[in-house]
Amino acid sequence: MAERLGEFDLIARHFAPIARRDPAALSLKDDAAVFSPPPGCEVVVTTDALVADVHFRSIDDPGLIAQKVLRVNMSDLAAMGTTPGGVVLTVGFNRDLSEDWIAGFAKSFGDDCAAFSVSLLGGDTVGTPGPTFFSLTAFGYVPAGRALRRDQARPGDLLAVTGTLGDSALGLSVLMGELPDIDDEAQAFLKDRYWVPQPRMAISQACMDLECRFAVMDLSDGLAGDCRKICDTSNVGMTIHQDAIALSPAAKAVLENDQSRWGQILGGGDDYELLIAGAPDDIKALGDQVTVIGSVTDRAGQVELISADGKIAELAPGGFDHFR
């Protein structure tokens, strides 16, 4: 059982091998890591907490859970134009978990760190009688003064998103047995989108390469709620065209059976796509990496949704709230 290993044995066996990739971690044998940002860069820091059966399902494969733990933070770094550097991981393993479960988590976490070129720099490990939880802090680097921000939207900007929206929320519904009427391929696609977020690092870098004004954020709590965070910080409004919202074939199949699922697509959360506002020519320069879904207006705080039949409604916030 996990508690029989002891904290230091657990770290040495499963997490220290990941940390050996970067000397800044000091092989996890000191009290802290030591590192410097590249010359001319600022450090970007983000953190997320994930709790079993709140942010992930405790019955899921530990390797998939490990990928989600890392990738939700990579999405935050992408939203600010950041080159990932390192992470600090705090874990509270339920005392009933087996060492095999922990080993599976650690292996997948290490493999994903390598895939995103990030180093494990430290953290903490405890046993708990309660639910398993993770808190990951990620560090990255951005040229000084050039971090992508939410407060850069201006009236007349186009509003665009990466990827497709609603897949993760629908994937959770598949796992809960709520969408039996779509085919196996669609179910598999939606489940994978729930399990394994796809941080949009390449598109983030494309925004940085253009050296233009963009307002960017990652969509973790649903378009309906998250878009208002750009509105609030930039003092603008938005108009969103419902029929322009990018949907996967699997999501379209769900909507064919149940149009009420639009609420879940707009507000379900866990998309981890990027919402980007920028001048029309600059958004167009991103090409087919993004889909234009609307525009930015001067009606501060007002978000309008224009339906396919031309009806206009105020888009309810409806974002996922972890306290509800």
C-alpha cells in the first residue's frame, strides 16, 4: 500500500528519476530547486489544484490522470505565450492506493513532462485518508514585456477559438452513460477529449511570432463564462455567432439528437482551447489554426449570442463553477 513506502522512498523510487533531467532540481535531495530564467525573459507562474471526483474521476487510469494534471497548467502557459520550463508537484495520495497505481501515474507524468520539455523541479508527497489530490505549479519564460494578456481586447477585434468546443464536457457525459445514441467512434473521441487535454502551444507561439496585440485566455470553465473574463479586464463586450462555433463531428452528432446540449457545449468547461481577440488582419494571419466566432464590441460587459435563425440573446455566464 502507498503509506508503507514512506514519503522519501516514494519520491526516490517514482519521482526522482523524472527530476534527473534538469540539474536545477538537485535530484530532489535539497529543500528547493535553483534556476535562472533565460536572459531577457520574465518568469510566468501558474498553479492548479485537481481533486478526485471533482476535477477527475478516481476510477480512471492513473496515466490519463497524470496527463491531465500536467496539461491543464500547460494550457495556462500557452494562454500567455510562454515557453514551458519546469513544474513543482504536490500530491496527496489516498492511503488505499496501491504502489502500482502510483507507479503508473509517475511513469505517465514523466513521459508527458518529456513531451512538453518541462522539468520536475520539486514538490511534496503525502498520504491522506481523503480523496487523492494534486497541486501543480508550472513555470515558464516569456520575453520581457511581451506576455499575452486578457486586457488587450479592443472594440472591432475579431474573436476566435482554437480547436473545437464542448467535447470534454460531452465526454464526461459519455463516461456517465448519458449519451448511448452516438456511435462508438464518436464516444471514444469525446472520452479522449475529457481525459487528455491538448494545450495549444503551437498556436500560442504563432501569436508571439506575429508580435501583434492579442488578448488570450484558455477556456477551462466554458466559453460562456470565460469570455466575460476578457470583457471585464478589457472593458469591452462581445457578439458571438452560435453557428460559427467550432464543433467536432462527435459534438454535432450529439446535437442532432438533443439541441439542449448546447448549454453543455457553451458552459460545460474543460475545453482547454484558447480564446483569442485581435485586430482582423492579425486574427486572419493565424490562418486555419483558429475559427472566428464573433467580434468585440464597445458594450462593456455585454455578451450577445446570435443564434442560427438570427435571434439575439444575452449569453448567460453559465461557466463551470468549482464551488457549486
